[in-house]
Amino acid sequence: MSDPSVYAPEAIDAYDLVSSMLSPGAGLVAWVSAHRPLAGQVVLDLGAGTGVSSFALADAGAQVVAVDASRPSLDLLESRCRDRKIDVVEADFRDIQLNSTFDIITLSRNTFFLAQSHDEKIALLRVIERHLKPEGAAFLDCTDPAEFLRAGGDATSVTYPLGRDRMVTITQTADRASQAIMSIFLVQSASTLTAFHEMATWATLPEIRLMARMAGLEVTGVNGSYAGEDYDARSREMLVVLERK
Ligand SMILES: C[S@@+](CC[C@H](N)C(=O)[O-])C[C@H]1O[C@@H](n2cnc3c(N)ncnc32)[C@H](O)[C@@H]1O
């Protein structure tokens, strides 16, 4: 897979460690639940990766369809599913066509920004519109672009411990003009080093509103944290709720 937003197969174990550390699971469930009940609902989790978001949604009582373009990620997800109600689909979320509609669609941890161009984002929003039930809602978990602007084009680098014997350094740069974000992840132990990267393109809230309208959707809520509180200038996460027009 040459798409730079889909991690190389040899990096999946390292990606999975990082993903579990950054875990949006509990927060995602709290945020979605503030808008829609999850128990008994059918949820489409786009960009499910190794399952952090899908497991949290399933553990809250939802029946989940987990979509990702990375087979190695989905293999890991399936190996950990146990008796959770999760179906797995290997597909590109920019043009997927499933024969069902969903109460809830989730894109966690900047997955929306992994559709790189405006055209790709609009295609992805059209996919969301086609797969939402009439009363359904979609949830885009995005880093607030103000965070990238605050960095002023400088690289930011943060190191976190990963368990007892590893650490990850995440280095990120964001280009104001093109709105491109490059993230490099270095996972290190005393004897191993694995690197992977992610390319993304942010969209501002007015851009998301406009693109959503073009796809037949409407932004019906903007929250500033996983607790579902109102979005404000201090918010680091710009959580966008979409419904069909
Ligand atoms: C940031 S991760 C989010 C993973 C998980 N939902 C979480 O919260 O930890 C984004 C995922 O989107 C997948 N992805 C990127 N582009 C994709 C595409 N065009 N179609 C399907 N999956 C894609 C990547 O393989 C990756 O697993």
C-alpha cells in the first residue's frame, strides 16, 4: 500500500503500541454518548486501525463494522475481537459502498484529515452521507487547526514512555500554506528502533461546514473535548457532529 496515511505492514506492531497509548477509546465513547446512545446501535468505524476505537464502541454495546485499508491492522484487530460484535471490512474509505446504513459513523484521531485533498474529503463525506440512517449522526474527531497554527511551522517533538522498556517520540510539522501535517513516530527500545510516518491535511471548521454541505450533510454540533462540552478557543480537539440535511 503506497498511501502514506496507511502504515507499512512492518510498522503495525509499533503503530498499535502507540495507538493504545494515545487511546481515544473511553473519550470517544463519552463524546458519542453525549449525542446518541450506543447500546444496540449499528456503528461504522472508518479507519479502525488495530481496533482501539472499535473495541471501545463495541464494549459500550454497539454492533460495529470496522473498516480499514490495512490488512495487517485488521488481522490484529480480528485476533483480539473475542466475543465482541465486530465485522471487519478491508476497503478504502474514500469510495466504499456497503449494503447497509448505520446509526452512527465514527472517524477517530484525525482519520478525517487522512483524506488528503478537498476532493478526497468531499468523497469521504459523501460516503458518510450514503451510509447514515436518516436520523443517524457521524462523529469526526479532529485536532483543532489552531494547535498547528500555534506551533508556527516549527517542528514539535514529544517523547512518551511505552510500557516499561520502550518509548515513542512523535515529531510533527505543519505547513500553514498547504495545511499539510507530517508526523514521524520513532518507537525505541534498548536494541530496536521502528519508524513510521503519517501524512495528513487539516481542514478548518468553515471548510468542513462547506464540504459537508456539498456532500448533503450538515454540521449540527461542535464540541471541544471528549466530554462533549462546547468548543472554545482553548480547545485542542475540534469534535464535529454531522447529520444528513
Ligand atoms: C489515526 S488511525 C486511527 C485508528 C483508530 N481508529 C484509533 O482511533 O486508534 C487511522 C487509520 O486509518 C487508516 N486509513 C488511512 N487511509 C485510509 C483509507 N483511505 N481507507 C481506509 N483506511 C484508511 C489507517 O490504516 C489507520 O489505521
